[in-house]
Amino acid sequence: MRDGTILGGSLHYLRTCKMRSGHFRRRLNSLPLAYDKFVILGLAYCQALIRRLCADDETFSRLIEAKQLSTGAMAIALGIAV
């Protein structure tokens, strides 16, 4: 958790750096893969895609507004939706 200090901000950055798009892009570039461009869609886009996958269920929408899905659940849902 971030405590508002320089040390707290630095620790937060270190804990979350592997979740950032730059880290992911560097990891992709280190592999023998080819892609044309790297697109950052953003959380709102991903949530809308998942809502459509769940047929715009009102209960589910309220749940993901209250608490963001885990990374694993989001990856599975996006993989199914795309």
C-alpha cells in the first residue's frame, strides 16, 4: 500500500513495475515473436469488453465497479471475448 512518502512511492513503483505496458513490451521484444504494433487498450475498454461477454449482466457490472477483476480472470475473459 502506498503511504504518501517518497519511499512509499518508490516501493509502490517497484511492486507494480511488472504490471506496466513498458515491461510487457520489453518482454515481448526479448522473444522471437513478430508483431506490427503494440496497442494499450486501457482498463475501461477491457471492462466494457467483459461486460459484453457477460451479456451486460447488471449484477456483474456492479461487482466489477466495486472491485477490479484479478489479472488472471481478466486475461481469461479477454481471451474468450477477442
